[in-house]
Amino acid sequence: MTGFAAIRFAQLLPYAAIVALGILVFAPLAFAAFRKARGTFLRAGFALLLLLALCGPELVKEQRTPQNDIVLVVSDASPSMGFDDRRKQAEGALASIKSQAAAIPGLEVREIAAGAAHGTSLPPEETRLMDAAASALADLPRGRMAGVVLITDGQVHDAPKDAAALGDIGPVHVLLAGGKDETDRRIALTGAPAYGMVGQDVEVGFSVSDTPKGPGIAAVRVLRDGELLKSLSLDTGREHRVFVPLIHAGRTLVTLECDGLPGEITTANNRTAFAVSGIRDRLKVLMVSGAPNPGERAWRNLLKSDPSVDLVHFTILRPPERPDPTPESELSLIQFPVQELFLEKTKDFDLIILDQYRPMSVMLPPYLANMADYVRGGGALMIDAGPDFAMPETLAETPLGPVLPGMPSGAPVAGPFVPRLTGLGARHPVTEGLDSGAPWGRWMRYLPVTPKNADILMEGGEGNAPLLLLARQEKGRVALLASDQIWLWARQYDGGGPHDELLRRLVHWLMKEPELEENDLRLSLAGNMLKLDMRSMEDGARQVEITSPSGKAQTVELAAEGGDGWASATLPADELGVWLAKEKGADGDARKSFVLVGSPAAPEMADVVSTDTRLAPLVAATGGGFVRLAGHPAPALRMMARARNYAGSGGQLGLRRNNAFAVSGISTAPLLPAWLLLALMLAAIASAWRKESR
């Protein structure tokens, strides 16, 4: 604590009128006396000084407490600081500054970190270092600011264009983490659609850039849902376009990745991705009913309720082999286009439904063989079997038989029974959860079948006879419903059942909707956590390898809980970019899933090379300086008087010394006693009056 003394006139205003009056009264006397004798003038002047003394001069003493100067240190904790050994350099520089500041009298350090994820937030997509600094400066007195030190790689996305906006905060120094001659290659999207039509191509624009810039060739791979689609060799530094076909409805993840440069700082930005939603234009469904029956109404109601479905439905009212003298012109307006439907345009349909159809001359063996090839090539076939399926002339004995999931094994069985899910059906996506509501109504008939490499989802009747069978045939899928009684559920007989949902899921599974895959691996983003969900039709634990955008891999073991076949796990999403989940132990048919954390064009990953260009205007305007930490010790701090340039030399950084203080107390005392001042004034007046009266 120090003292400070000063003189003030405490009664200046009350005595101002007296002083003015004294001047008016004594000025003529003083002027006359000056002409007669100098002594008279001096006495008049002395009297005037006494009048001024009546203004109350005081001696003021202040007790001052020196205030510490403050240096604000802002540490960059953004994702780009995790590359190479930047974070280690930053931590060493911070420790050195704090140690030096503790040894400098009157200097105080305020430290904040910026750019890290907080609470439930994801890693930031850009580094807002100056926003954090401005928030901290709002609570600090500007008169005590010695300066600001930024410890960063220079990739700051909110550097102010006008340094005056920050006010007088002292010099801004930047300690740069990272090497001076770093290299990096990055791939960035320039155009990516959010939606596309199934069966058509979507156009993707992208570019590959190198730092430092220069001509080069990059190997680029295009992946669709984790499967390699194209491999390209492209020039760097320019925009390219590629076309990606959409093969299914729903979400498709398109990933672009390129080979890295030798010694580049990171490969995290060598991959980018985006999700595109596939929309089916029109679903083309062909349904052939072998004879009028109540079940076809349930199928028609389901398919016609969807405006995106184009249904072509034929019901055979009179088989060609049945004798009937009625002319064909009176039975039908058009001739049944058998060859066109079952030979020429079969592949144009997304789904074929044979509803209680039995072999007849309408569909010759070549047509059925073509339908079997349609299934093997990726088509979808639904068999809604009726009593004719158990007859000697059955579809199972035609060229279509090899692709069917079951063979008839006896005559139709009549009698009420309640269908139920099998153990596999309880966890299969087609029937999972369908039995969680009200009890199902009874059916009255089923067809005994022998499964053939098929999944049995529903059973009922004597001996738990299979009712719903699903099978994969090469690239295609087939379903067999071994009963013609599902229409009873549609009529709400005996309470009914989930016929709409069951048939809807069947149709979607046959057409390969990703949400209805039996063995599925899903990696998704929930808040700031990655959620891993795995469905399996088999019991036992599964191991999944999770790979981060920077290439770090970890293994997660999943065990199914409950009877639905699902197992889940969560882990923090602490990196921006594309994460990969891959099932271990199944190299050939390993399930994969990708998820993109953050925006595909996140500035934080767009440019990761250490640089001083973004902060150079701010540093120059405040008189600060740059120091690169790689290969150099942390700079020395020194206090300086107010100056224009604090950059210093020899690795030193100057901080402003403000000599700030706080007044802790004030004491006052009269300069002269009031009675003495009054006596002197009266003596002066009397002397002047006596002199002038002679």
C-alpha cells in the first residue's frame, strides 16, 4: 500500500463571490497604491492571497493499493489440436506461461479453454476461439489487461476483421502448435443430393485438394453402403463428378475416400460421406389369382391403399381346359396377355404374387421357368397357397418348384386353430412384436408343407405345422403362406389379427427394404453418443470393431438381451467424420454400417494445417507476435511500459505494465487554521486602509 498527497480547494464555490468582491474592492486601491508606493501594492496583493486562502485549501492524502496486471491465456481444445503432437506442445507452453507468470511480481494469469465439446454436444464443427476470449474479457477490467496469449494451431474461424472491436486489451500473442511445413490431402463435397429415385443415378460433386498446392493424382474410391462401387484416378485441385445408382428405398450412405499423402498431418479428412434417401417412383406389382376367393380382397385392399403402388391383378374365372360353349368375346374385353406378362415383361415387376394359383395352360412351363429365373436374378415372389397347392398338379412340381421354400406333404387339414409365432418369428423383423397386442383369431384350414432351406416364422395346427416360410434364392426372395385363411383376420373373425401389418412387412421384406433385414448392424448418432444396434437370428455374443475417422479402432462385444435378437451399445462420438462399424469374425459376409458425425463440410476438418494467416491482422493491430512451438522452447515473458510493439526479440513476448491501483482510503486536513487565515486577512486590510488614509 502506498500514499499520495495533493492540495485541493474545498470551499471554492462558497467563497467565489467573496474573492470576486475582494478583487473589485481592492483593485482601485491597489492601482493607486502602486503609483504611490510598491509596499501598498504588495499589501493589496497579500490581502488578495488571503482571500483566496479563505476558499479552504486542504491537504488530501490517498491510500493506494497496487493492482495486479492480468494476462488472459486461451487454449485451443478443438479437434484439430489432436493431430500429431499439437496438444502436447500446447500443454507444455501453458505450463511454462503459468510458471513464468508466478515469478513476475504483479502479474496474474486467467486461463480458459475453447473449442471442446461440452455436456451433450458434439465436437464443434469450427473453432470459435475469439468468441470464448470475448466472453472472458467481459468480466475483466480493461485497465488491468496486460495482454492476451492464444495457444492454437491457427485454424480459428472467428478471427475479427476489425481489432478495434475488442477494445484496449493489450497485445495479442499467438503460440502456434504444429509444424511449419505440414502437408495434408482432403476430399470435400461440392454437391450432394438429399433425395433420389430408386433405379436412377444421383450426381455427386467433389474435389480433392493438397496443401501445399500443386499438381497431383489421387486414387479415389466411391462406396455405397460400405461396398466398393468405383475406383478412380483423378487430378487434385479441381472439381469432379461421379454418378451413384440407388438400388433400394430408404437411407443410402455414399462414402468418398482417397489415398493420403506421404507424411500428411492426418487422414481423418481423406474420407467424406453423405446420406441420400431413396424414393421409389412407382412399385409395380403383378398379382394372379387362380380363382375368385375371399383372400384376394385382403391383398387388393393393402396394395391399392398405397398410392405409390401400380397393381396389375388378374383373376382367372374360367381355366382354358374347362369346357364352356360361351364365346370368349362375351367373357372378356381383352385377351389375357400371358406371353407379355410372364415372358417379356416379368423383370419389370418389383413383386409377383400368386394367389391360390394352380398349374394350368395359362402359364406354360417356359413361363414358370422364366419366373424362377426372375427370382434368382433378384426378383420377389409371394405364394399365397390354397388347397390346390396340395393337389398332384402343384406348383411345387413345375419349373418354379426349385425356388419355393417348402413342398406340400399332405392333404389340406381343416379345423380351427390359432396361429402363433415360432421362436425365430419372435425375433424376425417380419413378425417381431405382432403378437404383443390382443390374442389372435382362429383360422380354419392349413396345408402341410415340408420346409426347404427356409425360415419358419409362424406355425399352428397339429404338430406345429409351418404356416409362414421365407427363403432367399440367390439374389431374390420368396415367401410361402401355407394357408388361405388370412382373410378371416381382415373380417375380424374371432377378434381378427394383424393382417395389414403382416402383409405390409412381407411385401417390404420381399423387396429388400433395409429396415427389415434379419441380420442387421446399425450405427447411428444419438446426441453426442454413437449408438450401435445389432440384430441377429442366432444366439451368442458378437464382436464389432468400431473405427474412428482418425483410424483408431476398438472392439465392442454385444450380447443379445431378451428374445428379440437385438443387442446395443453406446460410445462417445468424440471425432468429426465417418465412423465405421464392422462385424468381426465374418470376413466374407461381414456386416458393416457407417455414420457421419458432423457436417460433410465442417470447417474444422476442411483445413487442418497449422497457419498464422487467420490471426495475422489481429496480432499486427495489437502489436503482438507469433511464436511457433514446434522445436522451440516456450517464449519468455517480460513486462513493458505502454508501447506500440510488444513482439520483442529472441523468443520474448512483451506484456503491458499498467501500474493500476485501487484507492483504499482518503484523509484530509486544512492547509492552515481558519483563525490564522482570518487574522492575516484583517491585518492586511487594516494596513492597507491606514496607508491610504494618510
